[in-house]
Amino acid sequence: MKFRKSILLGITALSLGIGVSTTTVSANHSFTYWTHPHWVTVTKTSTIVKIRNTYPLYKSYAVKRYRIHRGHHLLIHHVASYDWQVESGHFNSNSYYTYAVNRSGYSWFKQGIY
């Protein structure tokens, strides 16, 4: 009987440990982490699109495109309407214009300033 309880306890502990380890999320993929702007360094040449805000939002249109190269530093965050919104320097979004990076995912930047 003791052997059966110890096997059951071992299986339970193992499954709980695996469950906890697979549910931890890195800062890269956490939505709540990206709701506030963070500094990043661009690792791949990307395009920032200047978008004229209109109401309703689906009628918004691109006004200008800027090319940013590797090593450029940006303050970005995730928003509902666009993948990445830029909030730094010349690319500071406001009520009239939004600056959005024309890339998705996390492969085009590295977190922090390098």
C-alpha cells in the first residue's frame, strides 16, 4: 500500500511541476508587460508608418513611411489597433497621427538599449 501511495504522490508531483513550468510566460510574450512602453533596440531594418487617425478607425490611412535601421532605439508598446505603436522622439503618437511599426512578432527588436 505504501508503494502505491508513493507512486501516486510521485506522479502527482511530476505532473504539477510540468504544469507550472509550461505556464510561465517570458516578458516577451506577456500582453500585460507590453501595455506600457519599453525601450528596445532595432535588430532588423523596419518601416514605421505615420497613420492619420480618423473616426471610425478603419478609415485611417497611411500618410508617410520612415525606414529605421539596425541599432535605432525606440520606445514601443502593444496596442489593440496596431501591432507596435511607437512613442519616442520624432515618432511620438498623438490624437492626430499614430506611428506604428510595420512588423509583427518579436524578431525585429531586442529589449533594452544596446
